[in-house]
Amino acid sequence: MKDTKHRVVITGMGAINPLGNSINTCWNNIIQGYSGISYLPDNFWPENYKDYPYTFAGLVKNEQALLDSCFAPEKQRKTDRFIHLAAIAGHQAMHDAGLSSSYPENRFRFGSIIGVGIGGIKSIENSIQDLNAGGPKRVSPFLIPRAISNQAAGWLSMEFNLQGGVGSIVNACSSSADALGYAFRSIRDGYADYMLAGGTESTITQLAIAAFGNMRALCSSKNFSDPTKASRPFDKDRAGFILSEGAACLVLERLDLAMARGANIYAEIIGYAQTSDAYHITAMHPEARGAVGAINFALADAKINKSQVNYINAHGTSTVMNDKLETFALKQAFSEHVNSANQNHACVSSTKSMTGHMLGAAGASEAIFSILALKDQILPPTINLDNQDPECDLDYVANHARQAKLEFAISNSFGFGGGNSVLVFKKI
């Protein structure tokens, strides 16, 4: 829009995930190295499916009172759970930023973009049951607005009178990282002054777990009897990811406007890049070309060099192939800077070891963890790293958080379909 490039900062954050229902609770549990993974409810699988070996998940717990406080019952009845989680995180972020439905005055300069990987799969499941049981007239007229991915951003725009650009990015596990990247560019390039951006997902359903389980992407209860030990990125005994749910929202704002109103500033977002492997529907490129390219382009966009990066929040899913190829990609992109033999090497960790994999909400959630790492000068751990894979030979901050001097962090998100997205943050 203009030649002027605006600096973009984060002034509000909200999160709900298996580790807690607020930013502080989630972050404290991350630093303590707690796992949010638990058994599915006893009634999740019917009796005749009790031997199905996928019985772990990252469940959001005890959120109803919080939802009732910010999202009226009549709205809840019209919406799917992924929208409910987005509403909670969105209200938290807006309150944290000190913004309202009337400030700033120009609502056309305030947009909403929310990444969603799958959307209202539970509403679809329920409607199929209604259709089979009672025919077409039993299907709810609210099914489509409950289920389609853009409705999370749409509801948030109505909640806060956000009249700028609104929509959803659906790009598998990169969805909410791309939403943040889109929001960053919108403000930097002059198309918006404020953006509410993030991601949400709620896919702990029979259909979703059966689908991921049957493609052998999930860790089975045959591999581990303790749910808290099942997500173990970079460990030799890893056996698949743990499906989780959650939401994370961030308020992005022009730096000059944030400073003028005396806003609390968490960090600055300074770079973003996206590439495609153009290789396979689910697998990463065997030479990690897309991931390496995304990292290099993001650092170029941020105008920093690889030696300045202190922390890398890895995609780190706990699958055999992803962890090995992401390690390879980091070594290709950073060369000796990720060699732990070097005194000032960049450290890597996977917070999915504690949260599980929130699919479309993962990128925004991990962006928050990266930002808080910069703010608090602490490296989040990778838990359950008890027997490190020799092919995964970086410093993954095994099992315990670590104090460190941090100025720049990147967050990686890689998704089915070949998408690779990287965000760069700066301490401020």
C-alpha cells in the first residue's frame, strides 16, 4: 500500500490448551515440564471398540465456566467447540491488550484472521448421525456455520466489532503460523493497524482419532501405558504424535500506536516466510528443501543472520520422520550455529512434548511460547527426552527449562500438504 514499513509488536495474548486455561497457567506448566496428555474419557469409545489402541489425547479441561463468562449460551448453541475455544482465547487476548469494541475508533483498521486445520468435525459427525437416524430434515440448519473454518474469525469479529479484513487460513499444521504471518504483513505493509490473529482446533473425536490412528501417525497405547510419556520428540523411542485441542490468539499492533497508548509490549515480530515442499501429501521432502528455504527466507525477511538466533521452537511432532528431517533442516539452515559444541549455539525445543499436537492451533500456541521465552529469558524444555535419537543430535533442552540470554527466536510449523512456515520474533 505504501513504501513505509511499520514495525509490528504483540500487545495481547490468550491461550487455552491441555496445560491450562490461561497464559500464566500454560506457561508455568511449560517451564515446570508438565505434560497435559491424559487418557480419553471412559465413554469415548463404545464397548465394541474398547480394544482400539488410541486412548490418549491432549484435552482442554474445565473450561465451561470460562466460556459462559465470555460467550453467551445462545451463541454456544449455534457454534462448534473450535469456535468456543477461539472465543475464550480471543477474549483473553483483547483484555490483555487493553482494547475494546470501541477503541481504537476506526474499526476498519482492525482485522481478524484465525488459522484452523480442520474446523467443526464434531458437528459434522453429529449431523451424519442425525441424517442416518432421521433423514435430511433432521440435519441442523446451523451445521454449515458451525463447521466451516472461517467462522472462528467471523465470530471474533462480531464479538469485538472488528471491521477490517476477516477470514481463516486453512493450511494443516501451519494454519495459525500463517495467520500470524498474514496479520504481520497486513500491518507492516499498511493495510491494517491492529489484527487479532491466532488459531483454534477441536478434533478429539472418534472420526479424527480413527483417521489419524489408521494412518499410523498417532502414538498408540501399545507403545506407552503412561499418557504423560507418550509425546517424546527427538527421543529414540518416539512412536507418533498425540492429538490435542486448544486455541491461541494474539493482538498484533503497529509499534508507534502501541507506544502512544502506553500498551504492554511482549515482543516484536520481525519476519515470516512460507514455502512448499511440492513433494507429498503428508511427508516432508527427504532433503527438507522447503523447511530450509522457509527458515532462510524468514531470516532474510527479518534482516538478521543465523548466528543471531538464540532459540528455535521446533515443529517437533514426535514422529520418527518429522523429528529426523527437522533436525536435518536445522543443520542445513544454521550449520555450526546449532552445533552444541559451540558455546553460543542456538537451542531447540519442542513444546509439543507437553501440549501434544493442536494441529491448526499449534503455530500460534508455539509462537506464544517463543515470545514468553524471550520475555522471561528462559528456554522451554523438551520433556521425555530420555534416550536421544543419534540422528537427532542437537541441544533440545532435555527435560528441564534453562535460563539463557535470548534476543531472537524462531518458531517452525510444517504441515500436511507440504507447507513450511517460519516466524521470527525479537525481544523488546
